[in-house]
Amino acid sequence: MRCVECKGKGLCGLPRCPIMSRFHAQASALQKPSSSYQGSSPSVFIGSFGYPDVHGGPLLINDSDNPPDWLRRNLGMDEIVGIRARTLRGSSTLSSVADGLQEIALSTVPLDVDVAFERPVSFSLSFDGTVAPVGMTGSVKTMDVIGNARVDRVVDKITSDTDLAATDACVALSDSSVDVYQISKLMTAGLLGRKRKFVPTRWAITAVDDTLSINLKKEIARFPSVEEILVFSGEIYGNRITCILVPGDWKFEMIEVWGKHTLWGGEEDVIVQDREGMTKKGYSPITGAYYSARLGVCEYLMSIRRSARVIVVRHVSSEYWAPLGTWVIREATRKAMQGPSLACPTLDAAVARAVAVTGSGAWVAHSTLIPELRTQRTLFSF
């Protein structure tokens, strides 16, 4: 099974991707697509194909496009897939829809739009593991935004500052309690930075996670260490996050385990590992999930004003049958870090606890930080 390699691109040679077939089954109740849409647009989407000559458009759904809202509503995975299967993704050259997309991105409430398509929209599933999947797409002929955007004062101030670098703008927005989802929307719509341009949505999501966590770990490096070894765990939609905090200065390792017969697994567990110190070289082989998990941990350490050496294990079960995006990892990590922790007397006890929680010990051999922690003695040891 090659799903872990191609992630829906059809490299297995089968006439129909098994992942996409399951998604299509969830969308069987869709109404017949039409050539127009009148209703709510909660967000925007910019593709990455052909960069820098990309296409983009509004996301069209009379429902929420905000993952924390889905969780607050206690929506099941099937319900979220249903929302995304009904979601229309408009596509156009950016020059013809730029102003409208930026209005949608700025607004704290969804704006009503009137969109005409070149032809009836079609079911065209797209997913890559970073962005939440979208069920339908259509080429935009015309788009009119109805009503005016409601813009928070801090968002208006920062997006109006064309002398502020995009990195500084992201940090300033986060420090002003603008959530990561809104910041990603502003970045993808080309509303941040000095040299402004639209950014592919999948790139914007990871860039914001990366930018905010880099800023946080610089602050964390100045804090005293946690005083004991702690284990946290939390789960969302078959994504179980287990986090071990060990006294010491900042180091971070993530190990991702796709169990047997899972979405991107095969006959054996598929395990990927990556790690860093104060700096990181290159893009993580774990892709966007690495940066989303790191942000969740950094937010927690910032809240308790402590540093730590961190091991995060993501174990994915067959319950996670469709890729919903890296927001799942971000929110599962936040859930884990907000829950109760277990203090462990030794690192080996913490690892044993993590093995029990994940249901597998196969990942332990892939860690490079665990053997390092077992042999290194630092000032925190005394």
C-alpha cells in the first residue's frame, strides 16, 4: 500500500484511490451542483500550483470554517467531513478577485457573497494533510461581496502598517490574542509584510505555526527549567499526542507513528522522526504536523514560563480515516498540554508511560533524544 507515499495522488495504480472513495461516500447526499452561489464566505483559499502564478478564490459554505468552533460544537469526524464535502472552493486569477478576497480575510464574521461560475461546479476533492480538504471547486466568472467587513481594531492597525515585516506582524497579532487561524488567513490573503503578495494557503498555515513557535522558544530559552519529568496526553479523531517534558534547556523531538492499516500506513507501522535545538535546519520530513505540534508545546511552556527538553509522539489510528489538516495535530497537542500530567521519577518511567499510552513501543528506537538524555549530564542534573 503506497498511501503513505502518494497521499491520494494515485501512485498505487488502482482505478480509484481508496482514501478518496471513502470521502466520496460521505458526500453522497450532496445536492446537484449549480452555476452560481449566494451565501456565506467564511474564508479564502490560495493554491500553490504554478507558483508564483497561482489561482485562488473564496471558500463558500453556510457553515463555520473554524476548527476550534467545530470542536466546541463537539462535531464528529463524519460531520466535519460532511461540512468540507459541501464546501465550494472558487478559483480565479487573483487580479480579478483580490479586493474581495482581502475583505473576506479581514472580516471577523463571514461575509455574504454572490458568485457566478464559468460552468457548473464539480466534485473535486483536494487534500494534502496540511489544509482541510475541500469537496467542490469551480472557476469564478464574477464575484460580488455583499456588505462590509467587520475588522478588529488591532487587525486593522497591523494590516495597515506596510513598514512592519510579516514575521513581526504575525507575532504582534498573536500577542494581541488574534488566533492562529485568523493570522493564517491574513497571510494567505497578502495582508501582512512589507512586500505584500498572496501566499498559498498550505504554505501560510505552516509559516504561521513556524513563525510563532520560533518567537516563543526564544522567550522560553530565558526561563528556568521544569523541575520534574512530566507526561501529558490527549487525543482528537484518532490522533493521540503524548508529550514528555524533561528538565533542561530547549530541545524538541517529534516522532510520528502511522499504525498498521491506517490512512497513510501499510502492513507495518510507518514512523518518521525529526528534532531540533534552538535552531532548525531544513523543512521537517514530518511536514506541517511538526510545526503545529511544536506551537502547542511552546504555548504551554510560555504559559508556565519554563523551558524543557520535549519529546512529542503522535500516534495515528485507523479511526482517522480522512486527512483533515494539521489543525488536528495543533488542537490535539493543545488538548494534551491543557490536561492533567503525570510526574515520573525517571526518564525510563516516562518512556514506559508514553509506550502504554500510545499502545506501541516501536517508536522508541527511532528517537535520538532519548539515548542522548540517558547519557548526558547537565547543570540541571545537580
